[in-house]
Amino acid sequence: MTDGAGAGGTLRDWMETRLREQLAPARLDVIDESHLHAGHAGARPGGETHYRLDIVASAFEGKSRVERHRLVNAVLDDAFKRGLHALAVRARTPAEAA
């Protein structure tokens, strides 16, 4: 989805760049799982609608699970506006990931 990424990249690339810029994660995995949802609500031909995110960042220190998810969703707000339908998030601090 070039619309979500800009400059011809994928939505995944755009999301990864935004998360790295805003949250400086120690670990980041952005996985496109759209193929698992073909034919379901929100799925589109070409994918880039359903993602799984595993992120480890100091930015999550002292925040609840809900606060962490809200922070990630705020960083990726434009992705939802450009076609992201579902995002599964695992957000941990470096200590929790050790």
C-alpha cells in the first residue's frame, strides 16, 4: 500500500519507521498477517490490513498495558486512516523482555 507508506514503500515500512522515530525501540517486529484474514472483514486484495507488532521500548516504563497500546495507536494513527484494519500489539519494557 503505497498510500500509507508514502514514497513508494509499504505500509509495514512506514509503520516501522514511525515507531522507531517516536519510541526508539530496542526491539521491533512488524509482521503483516493480512493473508491470514483473506475474505474477512477489513481485508483487501493486496493485503496490508492486518498486522502483529512486538515492540520493546523504554517508553513503556511505568505505563499500564492499556496506556502502552494507546501510545502505539497514537503513533500509528495515520496508518489506520490509510487502510490498517487490525493491529495486535505486544508492548514490553526492556526489563520485561529480558
